[in-house]
Amino acid sequence: MTTAQKLSFDVQLTDHARTVAEREQVLANPGFGQHFTDHMISVDYTEGVGWHDARLLPYGPLTLDPATSVFHYAQELFEGLKAYRQANGSIATFRPFANAARFNASALRMAMPELPEETFVESLELLVQTDREWVPTTEGHSLYLRPFMIATQAALGVNYPSRAYKYMVIASPAASYFSGGVKPVSVWLSTEYTRAAPGGTGFAKCGGNYAAAFVAQRQAVENGCDQVVWLDAVEHRYVEEMGGMNLFFVFGNKLLTPALTGTLLPGITRDSIITMAGDLGLEVAEGRLSIEEWQAGCESGELTEAFACGTAAVITPVGTVKGADRGWTIGDGTPGPVTLKLRDELVGVQYGARPDTHDWVHKIC
Ligand code: PLP
Ligand code: COI
């Protein structure tokens, strides 16, 4: 029943929108995830009824019973994608149906209801159209869209999943995720903590994965690194992904990225890069790489570059690697040509400066 119903959104515009001057002040220096637009989306779900009360509302706080399930058992999931101001002034998102599909894959794992893909995309369109003035025009900036779903039944029992949920979308103008722009990041190998184990929730974009990651991310920062790199749960040797990004390794004109074993997030940027790299005549393999192979490859000069990729991070070079008992530099520590070429191609398609040969760009307005 949840996939068949066609929802129509009730639109309630805010009567306290930020002034043009206030908005411009935010857009001059948006940072990442710190400022939000004037509106938000809210759709409710009740078991036996399905999705209902689809609304565009003024952005604002929620009032929830302290017994609400999400506060106790973290039955929650989210997505992340961006709206890009196109070269011709229009606004588009990138592969939103891929986010919709991943949202539903996460929902199935978290015993939450699927949202019809059209409703997911329609909710993004409505929010972006309404708050279109918040889509930055500065080069490299975008409007980050954060759809999410929480369990809203007020009950503490764990004998059955929540019988009520709320889907929401908020939007936040964004500059680069890393303040240094395309500056290479340093990474910390987490051998002490595990992000995801076989059979767990690694492939789902659920908040709990991130909650469990903060201790290692803090350790990375305490060790002078920007980001944590997760290793496999069994041997703590094979590279999986980073805090909010997938990883690629470059061996001359060959790329290697960790295979989707179920313990890492199937990134949409990762998937796009695999296709784009093929278009550019690069060979791409999905496999595995141990930290020993990573280090040896850099020392022999065979492994020439490494980069992280994700919606927020786009494509970010990795410059140095550090662990409890080792550390090395990748190449000469500066962004490599393959990384920069792929970044240029991807950003070119996302912002409408290059042809969209795979039909990835979804025009909104
Ligand atoms: N891995 C993790 C853990 C993430 O949070 C993200 C960000 O969404 C990614 C990878 C990259 O995914 P995508 O390219 O779809 O943004
Ligand atoms: C994204 O790239 O959308 C992410 O989810 C990364 C992070 C902000 C969680």
C-alpha cells in the first residue's frame, strides 16, 4: 500500500522568512551544515494507514514525546545529496533516484517503511523550488539536502519496530566540506574500533553507524589527522571506507575501490566515478586492499594516488596515512592528476558545465 499511494503536499509558507540581507550574509560564508533554509518537508507514516500528512512547512523545531522510539533505539536513517546552481542559472540535483533507492534499502534494513521514490524526489523538488534563493551561486557551493526518517512511536518496548515514523527534508547551503578546498587530507587508520561487521548495518545510511564512529573520528583528530579510515571487522587489515566517504586507489591508469561487501556504504559518487573512469579509458576494479599493500604500493611508487569521494566531500585527495605503528605519504603528498581529472569531470557534470552523457542531472527549476 505504501508504494501505490500518490501523496500531494500541503504547502504552508513561512511568515518569517529571512530577509535578503540575512540570506546573503549566510551565503557569503555558508560553511557546511550550519545554516538552514526557510522551509522543511514533513510526511508522517502510521502502520495500517501508510504515508499521510505530506507538508511543506516553515523550518522549525519539533515537539516529541520523551518516550519517542528514535531517542532510545536510534531507529533512524538519512540521505545526503545536493542541489547545484547550473551554468545557465537553473537548479539541478544529481541522481536523486539513486538516493531514493538507497533510502529504501536502508529502510528495509532498519525495519522502517519504504517511501515511494517519486515522493522522495518530489519532496526535494518542492523544497528546492520553494527555497530556490538559497541555492548558492558561488562556484563550488551548493544546497545540501538532508532527507531523513525517524521512528516516532512513543513506546519503550522492543518486541516490535515502531508503528509510526516521520520523514523530513531540511536544506543547508554548503561550501566545501573540508575547509582547505581541494587540499589533500590526512587519514588515521582505526585498528582499535570497528565501524561495521558482516550482517550489520554498514551498507545502510543509519545514524547509529555515525554515532559509533565519533570516538574514532575524535581519535583521528587527536592524532593530527582529518579523517578516520575504517578497516574490516575481522582482520583489521583491509581498507573499507572513511567517515563519510568512499575510497579509491590509483595505480597509474588503474583504479581500485573496496568492493561492496555489505559493510560499507554504496556511495553514489563512488558509483558515478566507476562509470566516469571507464569513459576516460581508466581501468576500474572493485576488490580489496590491505594496509600493508597500501603502504608497500606507495613506497614502491606503484600506488600513485588515493582519493576519498562522497556527496559532501566531492573528490578529495588523500595525502598522508597514519596509524598507531606506521605512517606514510601518498605520492608526493599533493593532489595527483587522475584525482584532479576525475574531480573536474564530476563537478563539470554536476554544475552543468560538461555534457550529462548518463542522464544523471535532474533539473528542478
Ligand atoms: N560512506 C559513508 C559512510 C558516507 O556517509 C557517505 C556519504 O554519504 C559516503 C560513503 C559517500 O556516499 P555518496 O557518494 O552517496 O554521498
Ligand atoms: C554526505 O556526503 O552526504 C554525507 O553523508 C557525509 C557526512 C556529512 C555524513
